[in-house]
Amino acid sequence: MLNNKKTIVIYSSKSGFTKKYAQWLVEELHCDLKEASSVSASDLDAYDTIIYGGGLYAIGLNGVKLITKNFDLLKGKKLVVYAVGATPVREETTEEVRKANIPTEQLDHIAFFYLRGGFDYSKLTLIDKFLMSLLKIKLKKAKDPTTDQKGMLASYDHPMDFTKKKYIEPLLQYISK
């Protein structure tokens, strides 16, 4: 794609998977890249297209409020949000995450994509490790665990990275419209 300085990719990444996708997007779009912690809503005024990526924690999308809380300031811009999680990409999962994180009145104005990331327990903060330990206990107690639950349990001991550059293709196609 052509040099696109009117586009910015913003990300919030705790374990690196969301950042990896952000960097791949910037490689393809030749646009600006910023970590969400260093961006304010007023910084976004200079951009026509804003792409925000965050990791999923339970069903919550880390940092998405930068977009949703400032929606009125961002109206008229092309808004894209992508979530990165360990769960395989499924239409019902994508829709559930989308509706849980994007307010109803904004759903038609923010394009949403779910990209498969991974899980690396060793990269988590102390608080996140504690919370994930609680999930591990719950998963171990499951009487008839699903394939996803079994995979999640295995990932505590063996980090998993499911990221693939090709997963950004639908997002890139949307941006190029």
C-alpha cells in the first residue's frame, strides 16, 4: 500500500501478541504506530483512519475505551478495532466479543476483527498471574472439559503462539475500501 500518514495503529499489549499484529499492520499500511498508554483522544484528530488493537482478558478488550469513550470526537473517521485472544476464531466468539466491548449505538460505526493470538503465562504481571491461576483452578474442576479448555490448561506449562501475518488480511482489505 502507499504511504499512509493519515492512518494510525494503536495497541495495548501485555504479552506481545497484539503488538506483533500492530507491527505487521504498520508494515503493510506504512502508517504511524503508538502504544495506547501514550495516546490521548486529542492526538487522534490528525488521523482519518484509526485502528485500535487490544488483548482479550476473559471477554474484556484491554484499552478499547480509548475509542468507545471518545466516539463523539472520532465520528467521521474510519474506526477499526481488533481483539487478540487465545481462543480459535469463530463467528459466534467474534460476535460475542464485539457486542461485549462496543456499545450498541457504535456497532455500525466501528469495524471489528478478532485475531488469534496466544498465551504465555510467564509474560503476565503478578496480578494477571493471580487471576489466571484462579481460571486454571476452575478449568481443572471442569467435569467434561471442552477442547478449548484442555488447550488453555496445556498452555500454562507450554506457551502457545498462534499469530500469523495472514490473519490481518481481512482487516487490510477493509482499510483499502
